[in-house]
Amino acid sequence: MRLGINTYTYMWSIGFEGSRPHTPMTAVGLLEQACRLGVKVVQIGPNLPLDQLSEPELDAFCRSARERGIELELGTRGLEFDHLVQQVALCKRIGAGLLRTIPEIGGETPPIPDIGGHLRAVLPILEREGVRLAMENGKIPARDLACILDETGSPLLGIVLDTANSLAIPEGWKHVTEILAPYTMCLHLKEFIVKRVWHMMGFTCEGRPAGQGKLDIPWLLEACRKSRHDYNVIIELWPPEQKTLDETIALEHAWAVESVAFLRRYIPD
């Protein structure tokens, strides 16, 4: 188990539709942040797609990661066969052993009975290339994800366990962890709080630095010892929007520093 960051640690800094900084963080910039934080794992997600880089840019990124001794993981969306084949090839290109994906087809969650077929279709490619494929929880109930993996029965298929995503179903984070811990190939540690709105008719869910929210992190890490896989812990952040984008980005960077400092109590590498 090693501690790392990903492109969702710095969503505001990278930018997205509706919020673009003047100088967005680049893939190499994310590696530089990892060095500043003292972490040696970086997961690149679809909000900063490597397949949109030119060959010289991709070469520079891979060289920078090697020189810094950073382990790379790759993130994408979708279960489409041709797309996953391309992403597995990209994993091999950058030296990533783990490919994270969101289980969807055409941007929509497919029928549960169909997901196993999509996984089995790409399994020979994973076996040939030695790449693991992990689905992230979110829109599919945890028990259904566990059943899909039990049915496929391959050690190359697993879960990226996110501590907050399943609140949208809704499923509690401890419930999801207890079910999916044995299948976990990567842990997205996303701290959060849930609080009442001022009129008491509803709730808001908001991010926090690691250790300052609802997660019982010692319990979480102990529960994930049930994993059958060697997995890394990736910090993700949900900093709330501030008055200006610069202030929001500053908060994001501060939370990354605080989160790494807190988690080093449990994950010294």
C-alpha cells in the first residue's frame, strides 16, 4: 500500500467545463505536485486525458514520472470493448499496471446483467498485457458489483473503492466498504461531511481534508485489509467553491497538504 494523488485531487486546478483557470495544471505539473507532497503514486483520470497529448508530450510525461520514481495508474470511463483495448495499450505505454473505469456504456449505466459480458470480452486483453481493470463504485449498488466480480472470477478484475460516490444511490460508506473491501484494487479516500441546510429540509454533502470529516479512517484502512489485492490509497478532494477561482485553488492545494500530512500517520509507505 502506497499513498498517492490523482487528477481529482486537483479538479479546480486542472479545470473543467464552467471553470477554467488561466494556467491549468498539466500532467507533468501533477507529477511535480506529487514530488512536493512526497507521494510516489499518481493516477491520471479522464479529466486530464493522456491520449490527447502529442507523442512528444507523452514522452516527456513518461520520462518525468520515471525520473521522479513515480508509479502511474490510469483512469477512464466506459466499458466499450474498443475503448478499453485502447486504454490498456495506453497503460502499457506509460507503464501503468492498473486501469480504473466507470461501468457505463455511452455515458449511461448499463443493465446489471450485461456488465459481466463486457468484462469477459476484454479479459483476454488484460491477461495478455498484464493489466488489472477496476470498476469504481457510484451508481451501481455494492452487492451487485460484488456479484458481477464473483461471476467473472478473475484476479485481474476488481474495484476502485470510493468512500463518497455511493452516497448518491444512497448507500453508506461503511456498508459499501464492508462489501467491496475484498475486491479493492485502489482506494479513493475522499473525506466529506453531511450537514443540514439552514431551513432543515434537506442536506448538503461537502468535502473536507482527510481526517476532518465523517470518515473513520483507522476503521476504513483496517476493513480494507480484507482486500485480495495489493492496492494504493489515492487522495481525492471536494473543496467547495470560494468567492474566486484563485481562492478555491488555494484551498485545494492547502487541503492536499493537510490530507497527506494526516494520512502519513497510517500510510508511511
